[in-house]
Amino acid sequence: MTPTKAAAQQPPRQPVEELPGLDDLADAFLVLRDRDDAKRFLRDLCTVAELQALTHRWQIVRLLEQKVSYLEIAERIGTSTATVTRVAQWLRHGTGGYPTVLERVLKREKAKKA
């Protein structure tokens, strides 16, 4: 299934909870210019443990997109199948953030190969 088809089959997006400061944080991400900016901002913003949790979640999304089994993902990433299941649930029924970013990343990767 192509990312576009996957995104088209997504249920309606769930609303994002209103959290004080979330708009400001989102705006901060929007001004980052490159990978180095993003890595430096994330490292200043998060503890190493928080960064590991975030990177594990994104790795799980990428492996789910490749149709890797939950058990194999858990083994590769070094996490629990419960975490894989939770990420898969948000991928399918979350606010639409994972599918949006995944589609854009895959599109960029495809363009780089062309």
C-alpha cells in the first residue's frame, strides 16, 4: 500500500488536545532549518531517555510501514510488544501526525533516489 493510499484510508483525524504552550512549541519546530538544528533543539529540549523513547517510536512507525511483525519490531528496537501495539494504534487512529510525516518522509526519500 502506498503512503498516499494509506493516508486516504485513515479515519477522520482526532483533535489534538489543547495544552498550554503546545502552539509555541510547534512554532519552534517550524523555524528549524536543517537536521543539525533539529537534533540540537531536541537534545536541549529532551533528556537522553526521552530522546530514546521518541526515536524508538519513530523507528516503530517506519518498521510498521514495512509490514514487519510486532514481535520482530520489539526485538529489533529493544522494546515491548505493548509499545509497538500502542504506536500502531496511534498510527491508525491518532491525530494523523504519524501518517502525515511518514508520507512526506517517504516522498522525500523517493525523490532523492530518482
